[in-house]
Amino acid sequence: MRTRLVASLLCFTALTACNKTDPPGSLIVPFQIGADIGCSTLGVTQVTIELWSKPAEGAPGEQVDSATVSCDDGQAEFTSVPVGNYEVHASGIDMESVVVVDNGGNDPLDTAEVTSGTMNTADKVTMTITPAKILVRWKLNDGFGQCSDVPATEFVVTAYSNSGGTPMYEYAFPCDPAEEPVMGYNVVLDEMRLIEGDELDLITINPIDAMGADVLPDPLYFQMTPPGYGRTVKITAQLDCTGTDCALSCVAPDPTDPDAMDTKLYCLAD
């Protein structure tokens, strides 16, 4: 009987110790845009700060807390945050609720530590302008064809500034991308954040064959007014082929074609 009582007391003591948790702490996360650019300069109205658990390698993190404040506040405050280390995700929106700045390009990632029962202040988080997003789709043989029906194995998308005078970014899609489409479009991946929305004014789509040669003499040209920071541009091309004889066309031709006498095809974004 005595042995059982001692064992039970030991188990109860161990359980109590294991269930004990440290009291939470508080956290202030200061933020800025670039080299202290004013919120009104980029039209940023609100900033959201999210705290994410730092995951084990190969595992996804989880959002622990978030706070949305006026951009002019310059900081977000959290109370009763569990003790630990966190990744800090920051984003700022404009009057149209478009994310125009964030800290997604920071390397290393912004982090914060919360200690028990104290007010902690993280290092200042610097946000930079978000790139424009380009979404692309192509219709084959009037939308009823497959990649095996056309000679194109890739579609090369090139973004320009200065009315096509300065290449900004190039990205090649396989004809049948492995990634899941977004709203029926393929996403141009821009990890280096090179597509500047305030300067983007021309996008081309060029189908390429298995030998790396152009399927047609000219690509499609999509001219536009720069969409702005963080904006999304959607474009569609149509490729119709009989054997190796192909025609590339716009779903929406641009009525303001700058040179109707040349062979270039100018299109409107979707």
C-alpha cells in the first residue's frame, strides 16, 4: 500500500510540473516603409502585423496572432502572447485594399521573441513595395486543343518598362504547367520581386517549340498604363495550329494598335 501511495504522489507531482506554463508576455512591433518613406507617399492606409510560430524544418508554421493598425501609428502592440520566438509578417494596404508594401522580400525573415511577463520590443520591420502580379493563360485551337496538338512546348512571358525599351523580367511556362492555376490563370513567379508595377507598360507572350525556336515570327504584345504597386494584370493568348502551321491571336485586340502596317499583334489585358 505504501509503495502505491508514493508512486501516485510522484506521478501527481510530475504531471503538475509538466502542465505548468510560463505567463505570457507583451510585444511591440515597430515598422516602417523603405528608408522611412511616409505612408501617404505610397497611399498606405493600414498595416497588418502577423505573428507566426517558427515551424520545424519542412513543416508549415501557424498564425498565432495578428493586429491591424493605422500606417501612421508606426507600430503594432500585442498582449498575452505565449512565450516563444515568432516570424513577423507585415503588409500594408491602400484605399482599394491592395497590398502595396510588405516584408515578404526580407532575407533573413523578420523575427521577434516574447519572454514571460514582460513587454518586449521587436526590431523594426522594414516593408518594401510589392511587385505587380502577372497572370497568364493560353487557349489552344479555339480552346478545344491540348498541348500535344500544337508545336509549342513553352510560353515565354516577358515584362518591359519604357514602352518595351527595357526588359524587366522573363518567365517561361511549360505548355502544360504542373502548378495549379489561380482563377484559371498561370502565375508568373517573381521571387526576386522584379516586376515593378509603377513602370510595367508592356508584356509579351511568345510560344516556343521543343528546339527552342519561335513558333511564329512575332509574339503577342500587351500594352498598358502601368497598373501600380501590387496590382494584378491578367492576359490571354490564343494559339491555333494545323500541324506546324500556326496563328497567334488576341482574345481582345487593342483598337489603338500603334502601327497597323507591321505584323505585330497588340492586345488588351483581360
